[in-house]
Amino acid sequence: MEYLYAALLLHKAGQEIKEDNLKKTLTAAGVKADDSRIKATVTALKDVDIEKVLAETTISAGPAASAAPVEDAPKAEEKKEEDKGASTEEAAAGLGALFG
């Protein structure tokens, strides 16, 4: 995945996706670059319109991302309020069990 991330970073920066640029990007990120994987990534992306792919991916991911139920947020808040109800004595008793 890091090879694709590096390619996307180069694309976003307006740089050409070529072997030496990809290797420099990976090395700067602390990844030990494999020349054969770099070559395969550059070759695979040679005829790909990255902007078009990103636009299609964003459109298809949009409805799924917004389909999350809104009802979950209040439940999380209710649980936090219940947790606040634990007394200091109960917490100390729990700690005492750790030490025998």
C-alpha cells in the first residue's frame, strides 16, 4: 500500500510518477524501497487517470460514509454519564484487589 500512497502523494504534489520520484518519496517516509515493486507500480499507473479514479471512488464512497446511524452518538454520551457514577471508594476497592 505504501507504494500507492507514495504515488498518490506525488500526484497530489503535481510531480511526475516515475521510478526515481517514487523511490525518493518512499525513502523519505522511512520505507525500504524495493526496485521491482517501484517499477511495477509505475508501470501499473502509467495509463491510469488518477483524477478520474479518485472522483469515481469519492462518489461511490459518499453514500456509504453518510449511512452511519446518527442514533449512536447519544448512547455514547449516556454511557459516559453512567461511568461518572462510580465512587472513589469503589475504585479504591478495585485497586486493592490487584495487590491482594
